[in-house]
Amino acid sequence: MDRSSLVRGHIAQAAVLEHADALVCSGNTTAVLGALTHGLPALLLPSGGEQPALAARCLEAGAAVVAEPEAPASRLRAALERVLEEASLRRAARRLEADFAAYDGPGRVAAALEELAGAAIVRGVA
């Protein structure tokens, strides 16, 4: 496997996701949604909060492999190789990417805000 990697404390997602083949993270919402909106499969290592539930949903959707953060390095490497090589994981992630794009969340939020603002103006609140 000839792949490059970069490890840093913080890198803006938008700067790297378009160049990535997959995501490896604990499974926080921001990182997972970033990966899915870029059609990337993921190796998730949930440790608490919303992470186990989100990891379970991604696993169920077929877009991720989930492993224990304490798993031996050999098991984590095998899980990552699966994420990088299994075409079904990439297909599922791309299907979710298309679903997110079709939903147009930002457009729906803008429309809802315009509706709320219009109603406030009519009531004399704004």
C-alpha cells in the first residue's frame, strides 16, 4: 500500500477531505459528516458521547468499519486496509454523499430563516 499520511493537531477538513481516500477518527459528528459529504468511507474508533451511536449508524449504512480504540495495531491496520480496499464501503459513502447533496440542508435552513423573518415582519416583531 503506497499512501502518504499527515498527522497534525488540527487541519481544516475542507483543505484535506477532497484529497483523502478515507477518514480515521473517533467518530465525532463534524468529522463523520465531513467525510460523508465528500463520499469517503471511514474507520471509526468511538470512545464516548455521540460517537458510538454515530458509528453504529455508519456501520449499518455500510459506509464505515468500527473498531475499539484499544484494539491492537495489527487489527487497526487490517481495519484500515479494509476501508481503503473494500469497494462496497466507498459505494455506500458515495450514496450518502448524494443523499446529503439532494437534501440541500443549507438551502432549507435559508428558506426557513426567510420564512421566520417574514412572519416576524408581518407581526411587527422585526
